[in-house]
Amino acid sequence: MGQLKKWSDKNSKFVKIEDGQTIEAVFEGYKIITSHFDSDREVIRYLLKIDDTVKPWETGASTVAVFFDTVQPGEKVRITRHGTGKNTTFECQTIKG
């Protein structure tokens, strides 16, 4: 990752996960909100702590919601993005220890 990408990630108000990228974070909670892109649709705003900073990550992916339904605040998670746009899937798992 280049210096400018690192700067962008650090200064962004939101968690961004690129295709093929994996992040590790501490799950802090969630809130159901109206999508910014489609006011007739709801998405979930997950609060993730990365490097001592809590940032929101928003997705309407039902598989992600099912995963986080079993995760307690304070647990560590690993999220990997596969694909882009409407062809995106997320691989989510808890990190023990």
C-alpha cells in the first residue's frame, strides 16, 4: 500500500475495503439506517475499531448481517472483500484470542 493510500484510509470517516483486501477490527456495535443511495432501502452501519479509531462501515449484505448477529461487541473480526459493485461478497470470521 502506497503512502497516499495509507493517508486516505487514515483520514477517511468510513471504513473502506477494496477488492481482495482483508481488514481486522474490533466490533463495537451497529445501527440500522436508510441507505444513502436508495432511500427505500435499509443498510446496517457497523462500528469497527481499527488502530484505536472507531469508524462506520455500511453494507446491506444479508450474509454480513447474519454473521454479525452472532458477534458480541468487543470481539475481534476479520473481513475480506471479494468483487466489486453488485458482484461483491464478504468473507467474515471472528478472531479468537
